[in-house]
Amino acid sequence: MTEIAFYHLQRSPLDKVLPKLLERTLAAGKRALVLTGSRARTESLSGLLWTYNPDSWLPHGSDADGNPDDQPIWLSEDQDNANNAQFLFLTEGARHAEIDEFERCFELFDGNDDEALSVARKRWKLYLESGHTLAYWQQGERGGWEQKN
């Protein structure tokens, strides 16, 4: 079963959290598929991964770049696991029909958005009923991550 981690973003936006999670993914020797809600957001995140840290960059690509087999991080609004990723990152309410294709899934949602919070609660329930192992991480007052039960 796929391990699913919910990341309840409250103090930092996706643009600050995602690069750090992707760095850890690559350090673990894994490949990532990042699903977005739109083509514009895919391109925005692609630009971010080149510039988020002046001392480093994250190797990645998107449909605009091609060659997914060469990309350890693939950004897309399409569910195709084009780069054979082991880790799936769902942003902006994006969904994937085949969660079980992945070792881990990261549900990243804006905890300050009532609709996103409601969708996350519904997904938690569905994943739990399906037998997945779930973890819930919330940003604490100092911005660090705290695992909640």
C-alpha cells in the first residue's frame, strides 16, 4: 500500500515547501511526479525550481521540455507517470487515479483555504477506507513540521 502524507500548509506557501520536499526526495534516491492544477502552474513551479535557492537547483522537466526519462522530477497537469516516479506530489487539489503505482504520495494543501481543507478531509477518509498508511503533518507556530494524530 502507498504511504500517504498530508501536508497542511499554514505558515508557508507551496512555493516554499515543495522545493525542500523535492530535495529530500532526490537525496533518498527517488524520482518525483508533481501534479498541478494547470499548465500555467506547472510552468510557474518549473521556474521556481531553477531559482528558489541561488546556490542550488533541482533537476526537473515538464511536457514543455520533453525527455521525461531523463528527469528525476517531472511537473505536469497530466496523470501519466512519464518519468517512472516512485513519489507523487499532489498540489492544488490535483488527483491521481492510480495512487497505488507510487511508494509515497504527498497531499499538499493550503490550510487557510476552507475548500482545500474540506477536500483534504474527504481524501483522508477515502484513503483510510482503502487501507493506506496515513500521516498528517501540520506547520507549527515556528514554521516547523509537527506530526499530528
